Amino acid sequence: MFHIAWVGGLTTWNEGYAEASEVAKVRHTVESIQISLMDSKIFETKRLQCDAKGERRAYYTKRLTQLIREYKNLTGETYRVPNCDEI
């Protein structure tokens, strides 16, 4: 009988546990923040790449490729990187 009450949410001793809907909301919020941060990192790295020369430009190109790959893994979408004249 206790198990039925516990599963039905009729007990109060387990209030420290999150419900699945609460976990989903937190996960969505965290993913949104991660996407926003990735967007900012990609844009800033592209800006730095546009201004760089030589080895620094190669470094930023490599870093940009890594960030774009991370973005795709996170979102499942391809990030459209702006051209230098769009920044």
C-alpha cells in the first residue's frame, strides 16, 4: 500500500527529488544557454579570424572548425558562419 501512495505522490518525505517535467525544464534551459554561448564563441572566433594573419589566422580557422563541430553535436544543425564582410 505504501508503494502505491509513494508512486502517486501522496507522501511528503521525498520532496527532495525532482519530477521528470522539472528535469526536462532544467535540461532545456541548460541547452539554451549552451547554444547561446556557442553562438557567441563562434561569432567572436570568426571576428578574430577575419582580423588575423598568418599562423594566428590558421589557429582561428582550426578553432572555428572545432566550435562548429561542437555546435552541430549540440543542436544537430549546421551553423551558418558569417563572411568577414558581414561582421
